[in-house]
Amino acid sequence: MRLRLMSACAVPALVMALAAPAYAQDTSNEPQDAAAPRGTQSDNEIIVTAQGRAQALADVPLAVSAVSAETLQQTGANDIRALNQVAPSLLVSSTGSEANGSARIRGIGTVGDNPGLESSVAVFIDGVYRSRSGIGLNELGEIERIEVLRGPQGTLFGRNASAGIISITSKAPSPTFSAGAEATYGNYDTIRLQGYVNIPLSTTVSGRVDGVYMKRDGFYHDVTNNRDVNNRDRYFVRGQLLFEPSNDLRIRLIGDYTRRKEDCCAAIYVDQSMNPNIGDLNNPGANNIVRVLRDLGQPMAAFSNPYSRNIYTNAGRSYGGVTKDWGGSAQVDWTLGDVKLTSITAYRNYFASQGADTDYSAIDILYRAPNADSSRKFETFSQELRLNGTAFNDKLDWLVGGYFANEDLTVVDNLRFGNQYGRFATCRIISGGGLAALYNPAAPGCLAARPALFGAASPLIYAAFDRLDGINDRGTTRDLFKQNSRNWALFTHNIFHVAKALDLTLGLRYTNERKRLNATFGNDNTACVANQTSLLPLRSVAALTAVVDGILGLSCQGNTTSELNGAAIHDTRKEDEFTGTAILSYKPTDDLLVYGSYSRGYKAGGFNLDKSALKVPILPFAAAGGAQALVSNLQFAPETNDAFELGLKYSTRAFSLNVSAFRQQFKNFQLNTFNGTVFLVQNINGCTAGLNGGDRDQSKFSSAGNFNAAAASTGTCSASNVSYGVVSQGVELEASLVPVRDFRVGLGLTYSDTHYRNQLVGSDRGAPLDQALRLLPVKNLSNAPEIVTTASVAWTPKLGNSGLSGLVYFDTRMTSDYNTGSDLFPQKAQDGYVLVNGRIGIRGKEERWAIELWGQNLLNQNYTQVVFNSPFQEGAASAPFTDPRYPGGRQIFSAYLAEPRTYGVTVRTRF
């Protein structure tokens, strides 16, 4: 592992000495007057509700990062991605669709863009669970605070989570009139307007309205169509009413609506300048797929200088999409004597439609049209009830609760072959291997001549080539997945004050989960079935196997076959689970807390909502008894986590230090990966018995390093020997220093060894992993750097006696090397890097107005969020770029880039 520290030399010395997370200060669980001046940098008092009760953070025996409204404003947070800068154990990224962005805590998260997978890191906004963490990528409006809870959660919140929780609390109405507005202009023609008005409607009722509008050009330029991609065009509105008819009753009603109409998400090709494991893509002789792409019209400029952010999309294809997210909630807090009742009732409706040039090239190979036939919709009702109070002369703080949720998920897909797919498919087969001498991209079947190379089978082989050549604009007409998820739970969380300064916390949760899947398919690809009928009998001829498999694979990619037209599948899965926590904490002094804990986390199993996972493409459905007979292949098991933690928290007015050491053991870890052909969801486990290298599929390689696709699967294990397959262990440090008034320094460090165990198998029954995952054993998980440091410095000096004050703020995040691909191929590695944000400004008396200059990613650090296998673009192996680490030769890779440097000016006022 290399830690790219040298790049930090460009950071100003002050920032390097001081930069890190500035945590929530002067926060409260009660509404605040939004017009009141913000808290000064004077102490380390932090109030959170991580245990369902308002507590000082220093008294909470959990690993929690709390980020205040002031810090969020200073770092420029508009959505949860900005939390990366101030929470070292957190990483939030988005890839092919922001509808399903991924959050990771301690290196653990849910990878990919499959809506059937719930999040290992759950997102709550104002106590309401959001069904996928990517929904938190919307605008948030003005926020009171954000709490990041690390480790399993379930005995305090409505929905359980196996890796952690991001809890967002928005600014509530207050009984005093206030209003505010801000305007931002930045590069990429960024325009952002935000405002609010808070009005007391009576002595017991207050109302508040927040609104945000943002528009920004994209940071990719589509050269083919002369347009920008990955732009911003969105607005958000939230209205609230707060009823407080007495000191014992508080009712908060919230309604919000978000709409986005944006082009997302483009990708570039990875070249040697980004990763030395990539071959010379500008040399078509080294990669037959590059040669085919070039000959069909792909500009060679696409294979170099990726950080120019120039992309070459096929003319007429679009990344356009519309997202609508709306809903409402009612929270009732009612004190009944010594007992407090909390009820949170919510309804959420989320719809996202997104088109895509899915091959990410100028050649029209694969696409999704941007309309309602390529969309996902979540419709969720939830109800949470909690009772908490004290007993036995305050020796016990008890909490009991229940949770119910009903979610309808609808996914519509129209993945289609493009109008050049047939020619691309035939040329791909002809250009590699023993047929390369016949390669002619202008000829029918891409064949310069049609000699009797295949003996008596030649007419059948050439007819199959011709069918490939005519497969254009075929594929899915309309696939419809409907999934209903119904879950309910009972939970309790109790703090026993067993002796002075000694507490024992015990929590327990029972969860019952039921999911029903119904799906129908539409398809007009007749070439797949015709080629299966004519060619499958020829697979047994050794000299023809490779050619036959190539033709069948390309004509039936992703199971786009008319054999599925009109087919339907249905399935139901049920599960129940007990989870819980036990914490022993002790305060030897008022300033020091030590604790040890055990927690068990759980994330529900489900269905892979991608029909390509039903079977390998080349085999017909009829041979397996139809699609319904294969429906079990879509199921994956629930993910569980046994977590152990030791912690220390020291807090005074001027200094705080939080230290935690943790170990987490995940069984049935849910991994989603794209192997270049299909999306796989597999559970990852370890085997206590030796597999003799079987989990690495070494038998599939000859001594020369050539891949043998016909080799038998290996790596099986008896169910009695199956154990956990993923370990996350390490140490976290967070510190905050206020040496003088108006000056705060924050520091954060996470060392996380998050790795797969040895002897891996693919399910709790000991089944083998897919051979595309053979690099996983003993390696770190994707997007799980071993070392992350964060730092921040905030200085808000008074400017004389005028009432004016200044602002100087910098934060930085330094990340060690990691791999961005779930299959951990070396071509997907990302070197360590440093990100720096900054903000300077001047503020008026009582902060009634402010002018600020800001910059994010000030060093213009280039890095990738995720590298993936370019769809269908796997080239044949040839010297000098033979790569035995990837089946089939030299795969071409694409990447979703992180955002470049942005900067601008913000003007705000409050009154």
C-alpha cells in the first residue's frame, strides 16, 4: 500500500497543520431561533439524539460523528456527499445513477446500482427512513445537524442497518419570526438560490418554508453531440408546521418536494496515465476491441487524456432523466406523566427515470431510452412508535418501540441493443483468434471471405454471423419488476445505572421481513433463439466451441432473448431475525467515558432485479424449464454483522478526544458486481475448511496464464463449515480543540482493515463464487482505504468594535490507496489523494449578512469514484498485453470520475 502524502505539499502549511472534521457544537434538540447569531467557537458541548434521548455526545457510549449546521455551511454541504470531508470513517459516492448512490462506513457499504439491494448504511431524514441511501443525494435545505452512527443499529431506529446510520435533522419552525436568503454563483455557470421564512402563526403554532434552486453546467463535455453531461438542474421545497399546545405535547408536520431534470451519468475510458495495468489503448494492434471500435467510428481521442472530461456519446442517445421525490411526515412527542410517547408517521414517493448510452462510446452498442420505460419508483408508508421513561428511582432509562413499513418498488427497463450492435458483435468475434485474417468491418458478417473453415458446419456458422449482423435495435421492449416489501419490528433499548458512573445498556430487536416479487418480460430479439437452435449441438465439437460460445454469448447478452417475450416470474421470501446490543460504560471522572460493546446488525435479503442473473446467456430457458424454474437464482440471503467495540471519550470545554477500536464480522455479505456481461449479486462467506486455492479458481488457468473457461467450478464448502466472509477492524480517532475563543481545530483519523477472509464461498450453503470474483480472498474491499485522515480549521475573529466578524475555514481529507471495483481487478485501483475545501468571508453584526468566497477540491485533484468493465468490450489476449488476471484477455475499462475543482461566491442575509 502506498500513501500518496507527497501531494499534500501543495496544501498551505496552516491547513496541513490544522485541517479536520469540525463537529457539532452548541446544538440542541429543541427548535432554535434561526435569526439568532450562531454559536461561537468557544467550547466542545455537543448534544445528539443517537440513543433516542437528548444527550451530550461525550456521554454516549457509541461511535458517533456529529456535524453542526455551521460546519455543513462552511464545508459547502448541499447533500450527504460533502460529509466525506468531515467524517473520516464515511465515504459517499455516486456512479451510473444518483438514484442509488452508495454510502460506506468503515469500508462497508452496498455497491452498485441495483434497486433490489437495500443499504448497509441507512439514511434517516427527520426520523424517516429513506429506502435507499442515494435518495440522500437530493438537496437538503437548511439542516440543524447530521449524526453519523458507526456500526450496527436497530434497537433505537425504525429500520435496522448492518453497518451504520446517517441521521439528518432539518431546521424546525420556531416561535419567533425570521427569514433568510442566500445566492451563489460559481464556475460551470453554477447558480444556487436558497431561502426560508419562519412565521409564528399563533401563540402555539409556528410555520416554516425552505426552498432551494440550483442549476449548473455538466463537467463532462459530449464532443459528439456538443453538450454537457452530469449537470445540475433541480429545486427543493419543504414546508413545516409546529404545534405546541402545551409543554407536554409537540406535533411537527413536514412536507417536501424535490424535482431534478438532469443528464447523468457519463463515464470515460481508463488509460495508462490513470492505471499502469491498462494496455496502450491508442495502439489498435494491441487490442482487437479497440480496433473494432475505431473501424466503426470511435474517435481514438476517447482512449487518452481521460481527465479532459471529453466523452464521445453516440449521436441520438441521451443521459437525460427526471427525478421526483416527495412525501410527508407527522411526528408527535407527548409526555404522559413520567413517560414520553413518540410517533412518526410517514409516506414517501420516489420516482426516477434515466436514459443512458450504456456502452459509454460513440458506437451505438447498448442504450436505455430516457422515458418511463426505464425507471424505478419507491412508494413507502412507515409507522414508528416509541415509549421511553425512567423506573426504579431513575436507576433505569427504558425505551420500547415498534416499527412497520410497507414499500412497493416498481422497476421498468428497456435495455436495447443499439443500431451498430450487430456489426460490432460480428467484428468482435472475427477480429480475435484464428479468424482475424478474414476481418473486414465493411463486409457482411464482417467477413472478407467465407471459406469452409468449419467443415460441414460452415453454413450454420455463417448464417449465425448474419443473424448477429441484423440484431440492431433489438432487445428488451418492456421488463416490469414489482416488489412488495413488508416488514415490522419490535425493539427495546435500556440503560441500567448499576452503580455510580457505571452503566449497562441492553438492547434487543426482533424483525420480520417478507418480500414478494412479480415480473413480466418483453423482448423482440429473435436472433438469440434462432442461434441457440442451430448452434448448441455444435458446442460439443472442440474446434467449434469458442466460436459457437462467442456467437451465442453476443446474440443473447443479458438474456435479451425473445424466448422471454411474454414470460412472467414470481417468488416470495420470508425471514425473521433477532439482533441486539450490549454496552458496558464507565465514567471515572466527569470528563472521561470508557466503554465496551457488542452489537449484532442485520440487513434484509432480497431479489436481484436484473433478469440477466437468471442464467448464463448462451443456454436456452426452455432447457431449464422456463424462467420461473430459475427464479431462485435472483434471491440473496440477509447480511448479518457481529460487531465488537472498545471506546474512550474525553471532553472538556477546550478539548475533546474520541477513540474507538472495532472489529466487525459480516456473514452473507451482499456483493453486487458487473462482470462485463451481467450484474451479479452474491453473498460472500468464508469456509473454516481449506479449499486448496479453489476460491481463487486457479484451475481455470494454464501454466502459460491462458484462461480456460471450460474448467470446472471449484471452491465449494459444506454448509456446516460456512462462517463469516468479511472483516472490518481498526481504530478511529476524532479530536476537537478550541484553544481560544472563535478558533476551532478538528482532527480525524481512521485506520480500517476491511478485507475478505481466505477460503471464500458464495452462500451459507457453501456454493462457489462466480469466477469473476477470484481476486477477493484476503484483499481489501472496494472503496475501503486503510487510512483516512480529515482535518479542519475554523477562525471567526471579530473585526474591531464594529460588530463585523471574519471567516477563515479550510478542511482536508487525505485517503490512502484503494480499489474501486467490487471484483478488485488491478485495473480498477485508485492511488491515494488529498482533497481540500476552503471558505473565507466577512460577516455583519449578529451575522445578519455575509459575503464568502469558497472553493471545493481546491487542488483540482483528479480521481475516480468507480472503475468498471466497459460493457461487451473485452478484447482478445495478445502480446505484449496478455493479462491472466482477467478472463478472455484484455478487457477495456471505463470510469465515473469525481467532480473537478469548483469555486464561487455566496452572499447571504438573515433577519
